[in-house]
Amino acid sequence: MTLNNQQRKTLKAKAHHLKPLIRVGQKGITDTLVEETIQTLDRHELIKVHIANDDREERNNAAEELASRCQAVIVHQIGKTCILFKEQISAA
């Protein structure tokens, strides 16, 4: 899934007031963290993730890996915080 600029702008605005629900710590991206993130995305669709790493490249890689493993999209990333979006598929 890819987002156009207008969609990104709208999602960034919606996520502005959110607090990080997922925290990536010293252990990095573990299977447990991925499962927790998937469950959180299923509930909220749009979440903030805090990545506690001082190296910018490692933070970017961690965000990309987490998004990929959760089939989510990175809406925006700044500093140690990234915004993930996974569209909910409603069962009609």
C-alpha cells in the first residue's frame, strides 16, 4: 500500500495528538513486539511507535522492518518517533 501526499498529510494531522503505544527497546524488533504491534494496529489503525536508539540509520531500519513485518505503512518518521498506518478491512 502506498499513500499519496494528501493521505500522508491527513494521517499526520490525525496522529499529532497521539502518544506512542509501542516502544522498541534494547532488544530491537522481536517476534513478540511484532505481534503486539499487529494487535495494536488492528485496534487503532494509526499508531505512534517510539524507537529508543540513538543511531539514526538503525532507527530508520527498525521502523522499516517493523512496518514490513506488520504489513503497515510508515506515514512519517521524525527523531525517535514514527507513525504507522494499517488500513482496517471491515467485514461486511
